[in-house]
Amino acid sequence: MILLGDLNSDVKTAIKPGDGDANWALLKAGFEERSTRDPLSCCLETSLMKFPEGGGTKSDFDHKVDHIMTGDPEEIGRVRQAVTGRKPRNGFWNSDHAGLFSVLKFR
């Protein structure tokens, strides 16, 4: 099983109490990450996405809520991973989240 999703699992749980519950429940159930935490991929505030007033920088991506996980870590390995979309294109951001990318190897 491979799970992809915005799990609202911010690692800053002291700031957003309960926000990490989904992630911790999945990890406790044996799921493992197949994406990366470095660099971080979330989230731009709406005010930073406005053009031309906004802006936003890579440092505004300060936590992780998007995941690529597997419930079968022995069979599904991670070859490489990346985060895309951490800079605007033609003055606009595609989303408030950057994109995750993982190459997986099935044994």
C-alpha cells in the first residue's frame, strides 16, 4: 500500500495542537515515509501568493503536511525524493504547497 496525501501533520504540534495526530497514528500503525523533510514543502500564507504585493521565499516553507508513505516498508523502498515548486514561475506561485516527488523501488 502506498499513501499519498495532505495529512495536516505539521511537525510544529506545539503551535498547532493535534495537527500531527494523523501522521503519528500512521507511523504507529507501521507506515514509513517515502518522501523527504529536507527541504520542507509547506505552506505559503495566502498574502504571500498575491502578485505583485506578495512574494514569498523558500524560507516561508517551514513545515511538512504532505506525505508519501507505505504500509509495506520491506517491499517498497525509496530510491530518491525531491521537493518541487519552491519558487514562483513568471511571478506566480502554483500553490501554497510545494510538490513532493519520490522514486520507489518495488522488491
